[in-house]
Amino acid sequence: MKKTLKGNAVRAPARGAAVTGLTMALAVPATAAAAVAPAAVPPGLSCDTGKHAIDDYTGFALCRNNGSATQTFWVHLVCGWSPDADGEHVTLSPGESGQSTAHCAGLGSGIGEIHVRP
């Protein structure tokens, strides 16, 4: 007696396609979630941000006002396990430069991101 594998022959490729589709569907959101968009600098300001040379828990934003109006900014640090930290508010007239600094608590994992806030 001859066995037919017709049902199994159809299900195997369908099952393989479903697994591949699920794998692709899960891979796309995971990749998209890992990508972090760079923080936008407020219009009219040009800023450099970074960590202190000898202290990974202290971050800064050094900005210049290239606009035609007075602007205020501050640095915002995303501190990992510790609460986020904001630096002092700095007001710049057109053409002026200034720096805002902040410090993450030492119990956390340090600075994860640095943003300039208007």
C-alpha cells in the first residue's frame, strides 16, 4: 500500500514560511528599537556635548548662540539606573557662548545620553 505525503508536503513549506515570517517580523522591531535618534539641538544654537575628561558621571553642553535673539538652554543627562540630571539654565545673547554642566549620581551606571534642552 502506498502512503501519500501530500498533506505533509504542503504543511512543511507553509510551516517554514510562517517561521521565517515570524523571525523577520520580530527582527525588524528589535533593530528599530535599538536605534536611537540623535538629540536635536535647539534652532539658533550650535553645541558640543560630552563627558568630563576624568569623570564619566559629569556631562556638559557648550553652546554658541548663532541666532538673532536671546536664547536659554541647559544640558539634560540620561543617567541609567540613577535619576536623570539637568544642568543650570544658561542664557546667551546673540554671538555669546556658554556651558551648562550636570552630574549623575555615583550609584548608577553613568551617563547614557546627553541632550540640549531649550
